[in-house]
Amino acid sequence: MRRLVVVGSVTGAPGVTTTALALAAAWPPEADGGVRPVVVEADGSGGDLMMRFGLPSAPSLLDVAAAAGKPQPGSLLGAVGELPFGVRVVVAVPGRRPCTEAVRLLATEGGRRVLLGAEDEQGTVLLDAGRLGDDVEPLLRAADHVVLVTRGGAEPLTHVSTYRLDAEAFAGRLTLAIVGPCPYPKDEIAASLGMDRVVFLPWDAKAVAAMNRPRRGVLRTTGFRVPLLMAAARTLARQLADRRDGPAEAHADEHNRRDLVSAAGDEGMTSWARR
């Protein structure tokens, strides 16, 4: 089966799509038997990539969702297109109503079967879920990894802490990706939020511009002068590709072995949570 990595946020627009695209572009070529990953745009509020790159309206996420209830739903790869910098995608149409229903169908057993494929299929699906809602809960539970994307200020981190994602259920599968500047130490954030992994992704305007160009080009991920974002994405992509564990139950022991102690400030709370 394919590996499923859900990329989403708990509030705002911190750069979920950019993070998913960067991970796909930087995915280790030797992973998954050389099968390139696929980014699936599954934001219930509507897609962006179709309009951004002038892609056709079909096939799209709607076609994948429509096939989810069929006895023989077919292959996810039939709906895959390619962006100018070489990343494979399944795009979503703009508009909340059709996408909300498509995401709901994708989260059903049939939808998950389409995403994960047959037992002998290799590859990785990077599911760009946008802002996480109740509709994607079954996909979060089925995911090999969940990457929460946020900005690094006190308010965004507080939103993450109050989202109440079950750290025990997601032990070993959860990464917090902080985009842009962050004044707080990684270890403090990890201990305070009970996160297995916290990574920093620099805000890199040049790399973002390269990913948004409608003309074909190369997004450098190796060698000299690798954009800062792509270097960080390459490190995270390798970590995700190297750790393929089972669903939530398989991670309970790992969680129990962790010994994270909250870093507290003078007022008895973490420094980033102090007002």
C-alpha cells in the first residue's frame, strides 16, 4: 500500500500547500522503489492549483471522490497531472461546496482504498488537507504521518495547543512544521505540546516563487545553492520516508517511552504561552 502523509493546519493559512509541494519535490528518489509521490489537494474550502497553473478541470479530486463508492474504484493515478516543476498532483476545483463533499467521500473506506491502493502498490500520497476539520478525522487516523503546519508566534502555537490532537493516539506519527521565524526553542515547543518532532521551515520567497511559476523549470533540491526551504523540506521528507510505522495502536509503546517534561516560565506556563 502507499504511504499516507496528511499535511494540514489548525487555523489560518500558514503555507500548507507550499509545504506539501516542497515535500513532494524534495522526496528521496530512492524511497518507495523510485515511485514519485503524489500531492492530493483535499482542502474542503476548494483548490488553488488548478487556477494557479491553468490546469484542466478534469480529471480532479471530484473524479477520485466519485469513484470511491464503486466496487472497482480504479486507480488514483488516473487523475494525476504534473506541475511545471515536476511534482505529480491531483488537483481540486475551486469552490467550497463540491470540495467539501469530495473530501467527505475521500474519508470513507472506499476513498481511503483509492488513496492507499492495492497491497502491492508503492508510493506516497501527500494529502494537502488545508485547515483540518471533522471530515478528515478518518484520514488522520489512517495516516502513516501527520504534519501540522503553523507559524511560529505565540497565537498560532496556542491554537495548536488548544486543538487537542490526541498526542497518545498519534505518537510516532506527528510532526509540527513551523513556517517562518520562531522565537521559541524547538525542545520547549515539543515538550509543551507533546509533539514527537518539531521542525522549522524557513520562509523562502525565492523557492515559493519558483513553485508558483507557470512555465516549466527545475526546482533545485540537491547540490550547491539549494533554496533554504527545499533543504529543510528534503530533511523532513527523508525523516518521513524512513519512518513507516503502522496505525495509531502500533505507536503506543513509543509514546510511553517518551519522557518529555514541559518547559515552564516564571508564571508556571511555557514561555511562548505567556502573555
